[in-house]
Amino acid sequence: MSEKIDLSSFVLSEDEEFMNANQRAYFRAKLNAWKNDILREARETLGHLAEESANHPDLADRASSETDRAIELRARDRQRKLISKIDAALQRLDEGTYGYCEETGEPIGLKRLDARPIATLSIEAQERHERREKVYRDE
């Protein structure tokens, strides 16, 4: 798909056919931009951590630096998992299943996808899933 989509000016329309070529191009661009932002942040974090790895003569400074490092590494791990979800969404775009609920096969909805482009469940299916989790968690 060579069509370029300007994310800042493209407007999703419920009046159009669901997951038409323009919508697919929009979500592909949105997912790739999100992934690129995460990767850029990760590179910046690695650079920052490399600078911070200098020896701290003060024990309190060293402890503070280690705490900051652990927090950054946990954030990077969460973002690594997010990249996996973005890659899975891009794969679904390639396969033609993007935008359709994994449980019901119904369209997820453009507003939900725009807010959460990695969504795999419709709002209704997500709510059912969360209710089931709550029931099992409360037992």
C-alpha cells in the first residue's frame, strides 16, 4: 500500500465501508508512528542509562540511580510488550482481520480503534471479558 495518510488531517467516517483502503492505510500509519515513537524513546533511554552508569561515589546517589534504572527498565519491558501488540495489529491488517472482534467477528468500531488501535475486542466483548475476570478474581 503506497497511499500516504496525513494522521493530523485524516478524518475517520462511520458513513464509509468499514476497513476500506483509506481506513486501513490510516491505521497502518497510526500503528507505525506509535511503534516508531516507542523505539525512539527506547533508544533515548538506553543512551541515558549508559550515561548514568558512571560510578557514583555517594551511596545515596548510587541507590537513587539504581532505583531510576529499575523503573526505566520496567517501563521498557511494558513498551516491549506493547510493540508486540502493535506488530500483531499490523499483522491483522495484512491478513484483513484488523478491526474485527476476535470473539464475535463483528466490527470493533472506528472510535474504539482510533482510541486504542491495538484493540482486539469490541467494547461489549471487552466488558464481558472483564466481568468474567472479576467473577473469577472475587471467588
